[in-house]
Amino acid sequence: MSGLKKYFDTVTYKPTYFLGDRVYGHHEGIPFTGSVYIDSKVYVDSPPRVMVHLYLPIKINGEWVSIITTSHDKIKPLVALEEVKKKKKNVRTTMAE
């Protein structure tokens, strides 16, 4: 059984984003934010695709859409504000400076 596990670990696609990861980007020139629904690769020759469930629907070609399929280069991870504050290490400024 471990032989099969090693085989599929080396052959199968490793996702970049996982279910529920928050992302933002542009789809056909429209900015969006949403949660990752699926990160998969259908065929060996095709690039990976990401399905994103949008927080607010967008209008594409006259239709309101709440789930879009896009590529990795069009989205970026959305970082929580608390994590950004932790990275800055509480830099304070005063009026005297």
C-alpha cells in the first residue's frame, strides 16, 4: 500500500490554494474577492485552474455570476489585517518626530 502512496504523491497535482482560502484578483478587468472552491488540474497538458466563490456577484456578459474559474497568475492570497499588523511589530510614531 505504501508503494501506491509514494507513486501518487509524486505523480498527482499538488494544489496551491485549499478550500476556503481567501483570495483577490481581477477577472476580465473586474476586481473581486472570494474564497477558493476548487484548485485542480484536469489534464496533464493543461494549466491548473482555480474556482472561486465570490463574496459579491459580478456581472459578466449581462449575467450575474457568483462562481468563476480563473488561473493562478490572476489571483493573490488575501492576508488578514491582524497578520499584517504582526509583521510590522507595532511600529509607533509620535507628533515629535
